[in-house]
Amino acid sequence: QVQLVESGGGLVQAGGSLRLSCSASGNTDCISTMAWYRQAPGKERELVAGMTEGGTTNNADTVKGRFTISTANAKSTLYLQMNRRKPEGTAVYYCAAVCVAWGANSSYWGTGTLVPVSS
């Protein structure tokens, strides 16, 4: 079992910056990939940025050049640095992790943190 808790959300002005954190606990040794997702009002949840076990990252086209995903403390903490925020980026941001154990993959999600962007 892996528990994920996001923090750092809050109101940010358009053009501003904010860093989200995700604290992972439990059986973190099994974590392979980690990612940030977001869900805007009335829209589907979408991938924002992800990181593989080897450290390879990928960002959604809408955030390339503005957002950076990183980890610390042997994947016990996941960050999302968000720069040059846009109003359309208002959403609930979720931390997610895939755990690989005994040949099976399990997905875990945090409860989300709201990040409104004012215009």
C-alpha cells in the first residue's frame, strides 16, 4: 500500500509560480512511475507530467517549458514546479504513483489539491 498526500495548492495569479508537493508513504520501494494529473471544472482528468523509474520525464504539450516534475528522498516526495501560470490552468491537481510488486501493477492517487489561477 502507498499513501499519497498533496500540498502547496492555493490561489496564484496568472503569470505567477507555485510549487506542489506530494508526500509518499507506505511501501514506497515498489513505486516505479509517478505523475501529476489535473482536472479542470467540467473536464476530464488529464496527465500534466510524469516521471519513470529511471528518471525520464514527459510533460503535456500545454505545460512544456513552464512546468517541471522532480523527485526527492528516493521518491518519497514528488514536486511540480509551475511557472507562468495561465487562468485555464485552474484545476484540482492529483499526485499518482504506480507500484510494481509480485508482477502486478497497482495505481495509487492522492486526494488532490485545488489550484485556482486568477486572471
